[in-house]
Amino acid sequence: MGIFSRMSDIVNSNLNALLDSAEDPEKMIRLIIQEMEDTLVEVRSSSARVLADRKTAARRLEATEAEAAQWEAKAKLAISKGREDLARAALQEKRAIEEEVAAVQEELSATDEHIAQLNEEVSQLQAKLNDAKAKQKTILMRSKTVQSRMQVKRQVHRTELDEAFTKFDKFERRVDNLEGQLEAMDLGRDVTPDLAAEIESLAQDEWLTEELDRLKASMASKDDKATSKGKSSGGAKD
């Protein structure tokens, strides 16, 4: 279904209102221009037919006027020959032809008015079409501008993201450096924490063993002294 239902709709149309209410102005203006161009072709085709009809009517008018003149000449000839009856008959034929001439002239007059109307409509439609094409250029330029700005914004956002990732990478690198420094402090210490604890445990076992041996030796020494004292006391009684 077309946007416009008749020629007057196009001439009286408010393109700005149509485009403002459209969801897709770029698509709407293409449809408007297409329909205007199609209508312009139809109006010009109608104009061509009317112009052709006028040429035919003009030729018919010329022929009927010539025929009327011939009947008048025949009437004059009949009068000169004293044949008034023939002159009357010729004048009657002339009168019939003149009525046809009047009808053709009226047809030509109506055709000329129609042609003038078509010419005005074509001019109005052409002006509307030019206006629509100008608006189309404006819309396309605005669309390209918006797309360019969106692309720039996307690029800016992308740059900001890249910068953020770069900062994150730098921060991560600093953490790696700190961890590396911490690990460097343990370089040269071949003993692992688990191994060191095991060795420490062995050292503690050795100390306990020595302490046990010392206590056993101390206790054995006391026992020996007690035994020797007992023997000495028994010999004195005897």
C-alpha cells in the first residue's frame, strides 16, 4: 500500500511530519521518493496522451474548417449559376460542419485546460520530489555523521579498556616482582622447610638420648655408692 492515495496527498504532504513520525526515516524517505517518482511517471504518461489527443483534435478542427469553407464556396458557385436551391443545400451542409467545428473547438479548449492543470501538477510534484531528495541527502549525511561518531566512541571506549588492561598488567607485573623478591630471599637455602623440621627433630632426639644417658649414669653412680657404703658397715660389726 502506498504512502499517498492521490496526487493531492503528495502536493499537500508534510514531509517533515512524515519523517518525524517514522521509526526509520531513511527507509521512509526512500519509499516517499519512489512513490513520487512513480506518480510523476504516471502523470507525465497521462500528459503525453492528452497532448496526443489535442494534436488529433487540432487536425480534425483544421479539416472541418476547410470543409466548411468548401461548402461556402459551393454555395457561392450555385448562386452564380442561378441555382439558389443548390446554394441553400450547400449552406445547410456548411452549417452542420460549423456545428462540428464548434464542438471540436470546445474539445480543444477543455484539452488545453487539462494540459495546463497537468503542467501545474507536474511542476508541484517535481518540486516536492526535489524537496524529498534534498531531505534524503540531509538524512544520509546525518546518518553517516552519527555512525562516524559512534565508531569514534567505540574506539575511545576500546582504548580506555586497553589502557585499563595495560594498567592491570603493570600491577600484576609489580606483584610478580614482589613475589620474586620474596622468593629470592630464600635462594641458597637448599634445605626445604619440611626437611629442616625433620633434621631439627633428629637433633631434639639426640639431646633427649644424651639426657637419658646422663640420668642413667647418675642413677647408676648413686646405686654404686650406696652398695659400697652398705658393705663397709657390715664388716665393722663383725
